[in-house]
Amino acid sequence: MRSGAAPTLVVAAAWGTCATWIFWWLFDRMAGTLIMASAPVVSRAVLSGWTVDQINPYLAGLVNVFSALLYGLLFGLPIGLLTRFVLLSWLGFVAAFLVTIVARMLFSQADVGRVVGSLTHPVYWLTALATLLFAILGNRLRSTYERHRAP
């Protein structure tokens, strides 16, 4: 393992563990806000002849994508700005995040089927990918800053 990679992995894993509380705290609030914000568009679609069954997949997809992008920004940007090994940090973050989510679900006495069903929800995997995207962007920002700052 490269010099400095172990502390980076520890920081990313600690952030992944803490991020589960942010994720759960924001999840209901954000989904509700996004659904309320989409009400005018949904109303127009219903007036245009769309059914609820036709609208629902699009609405769910948009809510998942926007939620994942916000989570990715919140979780990934600090990883990219603070660590040098982006991929290793991201892997540590995602592993710690998923382990902590599973532990929290099991400690809240959720059955295994519900835990597996929750983990297959697209918002988790979209969030992981968005976190990688913003970690890379954060790392690029930090590299650019360091290059311009150096004499």
C-alpha cells in the first residue's frame, strides 16, 4: 500500500460511517420536497392525458437521480478535496457506508429480506456513482488549486 493510503482509507471509512446519518436524515425530506416541486409538471401531464401509472416511473427516476446527485455532492466533494487517492477513498467510503446502513437496519430489527430489498434500491447505487463523480471533480479542483498556488 502506498505511503499515506492507510490514513486516507481510514478517513474515508469514517466519513462513510457518518454519512449514513446524513443520508437517512435527508432522505424523507428531500424525496418529499422533490415530489412537491414536481406537482405542477405532474398536474400538466395528467391534464394532457397521462395516467398515474405512466407518470410514476418517470417521477421515481427523477427523484432518485436528483437525490443521488445531492448526496454525491455532499459526500463526494469532501472526499475529493481532502484525499489524494480518490478511488481508494471512494471504495472505503462506499464499503463503510453500506456496512453501516446494513448494521443500522439490522439493529432496528428489520428482517433480512427488507435489508436486501432496500440495498437494491437505485438511490443507493446512483449515490455511490455520484459520490465517485464528485470525488473526482473535487480532486481535480484541489489539483488545479495546488498547481496555481505553487510558485
